[in-house]
Amino acid sequence: MIVLDYRDKRPIYEQVVEKLEKLIIGGGLEANSKLPSVRALAMELSVNPNTIQRAYAQLEQDGYIYTIIGRGNYVTDKSEWQDGHFKTLRADFTELLKQAHAAGMPQTELLSLIQAVYGENKEDLT
Amino acid sequence: MIVLDYRDKRPIYEQVVEKLEKLIIGGGLEANSKLPSVRALAMELSVNPNTIQRAYAQLEQDGYIYTIIGRGNYVTDKSEWQDGHFKTLRADFTELLKQAHAAGMPQTELLSLIQAVYGENKEDLT
Amino acid sequence: MIVLDYRDKRPIYEQVVEKLEKLIIGGGLEANSKLPSVRALAMELSVNPNTIQRAYAQLEQDGYIYTIIGRGNYVTDKSEWQDGHFKTLRADFTELLKQAHAAGMPQTELLSLIQAVYGENKEDLT
Amino acid sequence: MIVLDYRDKRPIYEQVVEKLEKLIIGGGLEANSKLPSVRALAMELSVNPNTIQRAYAQLEQDGYIYTIIGRGNYVTDKSEWQDGHFKTLRADFTELLKQAHAAGMPQTELLSLIQAVYGENKEDLT
DNA sequence: GTGGTCTAGACCACG
DNA sequence: GTGGTCTAGACCACC
């Protein structure tokens, strides 16, 4: 389900958060489905339960999951975190664009990068 | 010249590096111009000289400045780091684009963000 | 494990880097094995922890070791730095050869030096 | 006569030493010919006379030049320093060879490097 | 316990 | 005066 990279400089709990976030955003985990328990995931990754606990807390705070005490952790519905996520993306984007602009990178290059990722087929627009 | 943000969790020397990088990239500091001395900048920011020293070492290692022992630190010519910097920007960009794509953000939104930063007047194209 | 030479004019951290590099390159330290902790090595060499820390940072930057925060420092796999190291050796070699050539040192002498180091027994060829 | 590289991390007097050594070894300066005076060279390089003084002192100590007080500095005859120089080269060579051997670099590669520098024409042997 | 950062204060080589 | 190194001692985040 998740593969950790111990060479990564970021703390492990952050990696777990990132991986699960991507799974949820990408649709790899259905809304309202149950996540593995803290202890189970900790065991699977050979990691201290505290670390997983921290990751889940973070995910809950960011709105991607909700916790029912004594029951487990569940994936939040898309509609609840979509707005916040878009806002973050937009902010990151403008930040990066400012840098590119300051560095004198031509607009055309950015457009071609978008093309490369989004594909040329117009049907792919969401 | 530089303002530190003590609420920022990143180490101080990294903040200094980032701020100076932006100044150099953005053209706020002329090529071959002299940077403030380690001690002078340390005093100005009320910070230990070692911290500034570390920031300068980092900047030198990344090619943004060069050091002449016993003389001072000087801004490197643009041509020397431009290529590497563009490469970094492109990598960051595609990374972010993948996330945006996975999240289902429409192409049109990205295009309008580019417009907003690069300005609508065609003369501004670099 | 390491012996410092205080008559050497180079900084201590550089000596530590060199010694460890040689150990790693020469195979004296297995891949993925754990290096002594910053504090432990500092104590052993009667040196400030900061100094060792700097040496380890350098080694990591050069790709010879990798660091896991809160766990320790580990030896990188050979395949990751072998190419770069060979390149460096080749460069050093041609530089020295140019000097020897300019000084008028005969080819035969170089060949005999190679013999002396690589051994005359053909089985030793790698 | 000499061009300094201020970006070089080595002290300036060391660069001057190196450049002059190469000139003398390569035959660019005749034996017993007079070197520029300390003050003259200092002026030409826009450098503190102390720096040149130090370089000359180093060269004299290594046997490449000799000083006649009140008259100037002169290039030593080749026969006097040739032995010492060869010894140094041999030492540097074996040191580098040991590293190459430890790293597992094949003999054949070294031989081809020698070929590349010494040229394939056998008449070039000195 | 581990690495990472920071301060305070010192000494050295260089120019 | 400048950068480079080192010590001593401290605090923090991570696991």
C-alpha cells in the first residue's frame, strides 16, 4: 500500500501523509472507506505507532480523513477538501510562476510543459 | 536588505540563502558586486556570524556567489547558474502540474494564472 | 578507526572526510552499514561534535553516505558514487600526467610504477 | 606573463608559485635568467608586494630560483631541482595509483590515459 | 539516543 | 578587516 524511502530527508510521518493524500486525491481510496488501523499500518511499515498516529492526525486536520474514536479512520468526501486543495495548488502555482517570471523564463516554455503533462487530446479536460 | 521570519520553521541560514538567491536571480544584485561581509550581515540581522557563514557557503556551493578569502563574497555572473536554475524550475513545474492534473484542475485555470503573473500586455514577453 | 594528524594543516573535518572516503571506497566499510554516531566519533577523536557533523554533511553531499535523521548515518551503495569517483580519478591522472610529460619523465618510469602498485601477478587484475 | 584567477580558492601567492614553477619546468624561463623584481611583478598583478615576496621565498626554498640580495632573483639550473621534482612526481603518482587500485580501476584504462597524454609517436620519449 | 541548528567567543591565514 | 575553522554548551524535532 505504501512504500517508505528512508533516504528521504523529510520526517517519516510526512511521507506517510503525502502518500495517503495522493491516494485519496487520485481516487485510489473511496470516500467513507476505512483506513488501516494505526497499529496495523505501523506494523506493516515496521514503524513506531506514534509516527502513524501523527500522520493520521495531520490528515484529519487537513480534512482528508475523519476519525471516529474507537472505530477507526475514514476517508472524507471529495467535496469537503476539494476547495482547500485547489486553493493551495493555486498559491503554489503563482509562487512558482513569479520565480519563473523573475528568472526570465519564456511563457511558451510553460505552455509546452502544460501540454506535456495534460496531453494534447482535448477530451482529457476535467 | 533582508528580513528574517522567526515564525518560519526552516533554519535561519536557509532563509538567508533563499532571500539572497531571489535577489540575485531577480537582478536585485549586480554581477560581481560585493555582498555584505559575514560579520556585517550577522550584526545587521542580530545573528551569529557562523550562521551567515553557512548561508554564504551554501550559496557558493550552488554557484550563485564566489568567495575570495580575505576579500569578501561576490555575485556570480548570470550565465554560470542560469542553465541549472532553469532545469530546477522545469522540474518543480512538472511536479506541480502532475498534482494539478491528478486533482482534476482544468487547463484553463492554469492558463489564466500564467496570464495574471506574466501580464496581459504582449510587450512583457521575455 | 581513525587517527588524526594535528600537524596536518588541513581542517580536521576534511581529514575525517578523507579517511572515511578511503575506508568506504576501499571496501573497509560495508554498504548500508552504520557509521559511528556524531557524538560517539567526536568523543573518540576528542573533537567537538560540530566538527564531525560537518564531515558527515560533506560526505553525504558527495554521495558516500546517507543520513536518516534520528537514526544515524549509513554507507551508500557502491554503484551510486562509482561513476563520479572514476571521473575524478581520471581527471587527476591526466593532470598529473601532463606535469610528468612537461618535466620530461620517461613513459617507462610510469609503467614501472603501475607495475609496482598493481602487482606483477596477472591474477590481481580487476 | 602570469594571469591570476581570483576565484581560485588557494591563496594568491600559491598560484604565483605554481605558475612560475610551470614556466621554469617547461623551459619557458632560461636558467640563470633574471625574474621580474618583487615590486615590478606586484605592480603588474595589482597585488601586495608581500604576496610576491612570499611566492619568491617559497620558490627559493624549493630550489627553483636563487636570490642575490640587492641584485634580484634568478632561475636555478635544471640539474639542481630535477631530482627533487621527479621524486615528488613519483610520490604523487604512487599515491594516486593506490587510490585507483583500491577503487578497482583496470590497468588498461591507466595505460590508455598515458597514451593520450604522451602521444602514440615513439619519438616523443625524452 | 540521533541528527540538525544556533550562540558566544576564540584563533588563524590571507592580503 | 576578511573568510575559515574550532570549541563549549545548548535546544529542538524525530523516532
